Amino acid sequence: MIIAIDGPAGAGKSTVARRVASELGAAFLDTGAMYRAITLVVLERGIHPGDATACAGVAQETVLDFAPDGTIRIDGRPGEPDIRGETVTRNVSAVSAHGGVREAIVAEQRALARRLGNVVAEGRDTTTVVFPAADHKFFLSASPAVRARRRAEQDNVPERYEAIRADIERRDRLDATRALSPLVQAADAVAINADQLDVDAVVGRILSTVRASHPSDA
Ligand code: DC
């Protein structure tokens, strides 16, 4: 079974998807971590994030997989915490916009899902491009203000609220307006707005939707 969850940066997709996966005994596929991992290698090698050919080469030759705890490995080494750093975050939109990068990563995502069987995937295009025939699709969103406030609280940096909000709005724009696989809500995705919902409530909503059509997973 494949459950796909898309939505903008900072809507809580990773936390929610991780929880849903563990409740259902499924694997968690963090597709954003894969684009971050490629971006990290690109920067480490001194490649310009705008160099489509070189970035695609990195995506093709880098082996990505996930440790049993769900964290990404890059050619066998742990990708955390480096893939969450500010430089990677600043450059990941540019690297993930290249067609050659997306082609390589999407192929890897499908291969991983085939191998893992039951998967909860989250990202920007998992409901539309990677797994268009997913058993369940969700689009999780929240306003930029709410996403920025939660992130600032979570990282305990209230003074950075404005900067975080500006970065979220910048990434929303880039992710939604890029030519390839822009962030859009799939017509058959269940929309969840998390402005008024905490993580438990979002997880509960997803699990009840899934369990309603797969009673044996309850
Ligand atoms: O979810 P995240 O913030 O870790 O994602 C990092 C970046 O990767 C995001 O700015 C856009 C890109 N991304 C993508 O292009 N397609 C996906 N399926 C997931 C993420």
C-alpha cells in the first residue's frame, strides 16, 4: 500500500508521515531528504547549484537509502544533520528544479517503494508524479504565518520568526512556480488545512481515512 502526502515546506508533513508510517507498520519515505542529500553532495563537490548537467550526474551516481530508523544514508554515510543545514536549505530548490536530477531521484523513489512494500511517502510531487496511483493521497497545508511560527517555536528561535517566514514564502514560490513537477494539489487528494489542527489531529484524520477503506489495518 502506498500513502502519499504532499504540501508546502513547514506544514508538518515529515512529522505526520513518520507517525502515520509507524502506526501502520509501513516504511517512511522522506523525498525531501533525498533532494537535500543530492544538494549536500553538489555543494561538497563545489558544483554550482545551477549546473544542470553536473547536478544530474551527482543524482545518478549517488546511492541513497534509508536506515531502519528512517534517516537517510548517502553512499552509506548518515545524511543527518548536514542535510538540514542552512546552506543546503538555501540551495535545494535550485538543485531540485533540474529535470535530470528529478528523473534520477523519482526512479530511486519508485524502486525503494517496490522494495519496501508498504510506504508512506511525503514531499511535493508524490501524489502527482511519483505515485499517481497511490492508494491514498493527502495535501497538507497551513498558512505561511502558522508554519513560520511553529518552526520558530520548534527550533526555539522566536527572534527568527520574520526570517523563517520570508524563507518559507520564498520556497513556496519557487516550489509552486517551477516548470517541472510544481507543487500542486492532486484532484483526487484529500485536503487537510493544519492551521487549527495539531499533529495528533492531522495523524488521526489520515489514519481514519486509511482505515475506513482498509479495515484489516485497523
Ligand atoms: O520537504 P523539504 O523541505 O525537506 O524539501 C526540501 C526541498 O526539496 C523543497 O524545497 C523542494 C524539494 N522537493 C521536491 O522538489 N520534491 C519533493 N518531492 C520533495 C522535496
